[in-house]
Amino acid sequence: MVYETKIGRFEYVSEWNARVSELVQGQIAGIGSDRQNCIYLLTRSHPAILILDKDGNLLHAWDDRCFVRPHGIHIIDGHAIFVVDDAAHAAYEFTPDLKLVHVFGTPGTPSDTGCINKDYKTVKESSGPFNYPTNVTSDESGTLYFSDGYGNARIHVFSPDRNLKYSFGSPGNDPGSFNLPHDVFCHENTLYVADRQNNRIQLFDTSGNLLGIWNNLIRPAGICLGPDGYFYVAECSHCTTFDASPSRITIFSSTGQLIDRLDIGCGDEKGTSYHTAHGITVDSEGSIYIGEVGKNYPIGYVGTQKYRRIG
């Protein structure tokens, strides 16, 4: 199946799922890529981390079973791999050969925000790291930016030597506030925050000053930058249950202009379309990889899809 967009043509790659299904089945909470087009899958099963080539061939599988509920993954190419574990209220830094070198937060101990049962609507006030964090990104200096999300409404900034510098954000729907900051991405000293339950992407400078807002989204869950200079946003449906509800990939210009959407019907039981798009990455060839989650997840379903850029 080939899909036409205003920026090019994308082909669904069925053999990607076929190969990955031999390695893992179930939810793919996080997904990332590096300059060599290695694809990193963060699963909610075992092994927790799979590193594949662009064709779906396994390069490495790893799991020391330290994770409670992995949620996001970030790669600093050739330097580090970060995994954010929301239910552990912590994040972990690994070397490229997957040796643990740093733990962020205190595993098992959430910060005090007043949140009840992981419900973002019950967050009374923002607090320090972490209360069900969601993801992390970095800038060229090695500074880290964590989105702290389900039980908090905050972005936490850590220095390259891994010390907390400052945090910003508060619960709410006003500009600069958050209702579940679900992902964060840094490009040229601008932070792009997927403010999921406010249905928007908010842009900040690295000091936390609001620069702009991209609207017209439905529960943005993940954001990345393609080699073409466009931003790709993975949107969940309004319902988090894995069903026939549509999920889509929205493409923005660097100035926030909505260019097009890869909007595919999701009633296909064979899995030839994505359902609850959660994570997203685009490799150097412009191909899109999606990680999927959701309640009532089908047994045997592979939570990742690939759409090859063909023109």
C-alpha cells in the first residue's frame, strides 16, 4: 500500500512487521534511531530493548529487568542511551553497549504533586523529578530535558554532569502550562513539548520561556524531526483503548505550518495500519517508524509499523 502526501510518497512495509514479530510481540512504548539507521525498540515485554537494522534484522537484544513500565527512549548517537520508566518514577542512562552509568530520580519514590492514581487531572501543583515521567531529550551541549508527565506537569533540566539545574511548567491549559507533557524534543535550542491532553505542541527556549504553540492536534504523543526538515507528530486517538479509532501522523514545517497528515484507517485486523501511535522516529532515508500502545492490546499484535519513503 502506497500513501501520497504533500511531501512525498510512503509505502507500508509489511516485511518489517513480519521480521519484528519473530522477535517480540506486544506494545512498543518507545522508538528511536541513530545515524546508522539502527532502530531502537523499547518494549513492555522481554527483552526490553531491541536494536534492529532498517530492514528489521536483529543486531542486539538486551534486558536486565530493571524496568517497571518503560515509556520513552532517547539516543545520543555513539554516547548514551536513555530509558524513562514512568511507573518507577525514574530514568536510566546506559552506555552504547548498554552498561548502566546513571540513575535519575529515586526509583519507586514519586515526587509530591498531589496526583492520585496516575491521573493528570488530579495534579495539584508541580514538583521536582519525578512523578510518572514520560521522555527525555538533549541539546548539543549534553544538557538533558525530561518531560514529567502523567503525575506532574513539568520539564526538568539537567546539566551535562547530570545535576538538576531548574524546572518549569505548571498544571493547566493556559499557555506555558501542561496537561500531561508526554514527549519533549530539542532542536537548535528550541524545546518542542507534546502537551498531550491540551492537544498541542508548545515551543520553549531552553530557559523555559514560551515561544509559540502549534494547535489542531489530537493527543500528540511523540515528536521528531526528519532529514527533510519537517517535524513529524504521532497522535493518539481520543480513546486510549486499542480499537478501530483513527490515529495519525501530522507533518509540520519548521515554522509550525501544518503541511499534511498520514491518516490511515485503523480497522484492519491484519495490522496494516497503526492504531494508538505513541512513539515515532524518522531515519536518514526519510522512512517513518511508529511504536504503538493501548489498553486491550491484541494478543500477538506487533506494536510497530514502518512506512518507507519512496519519493
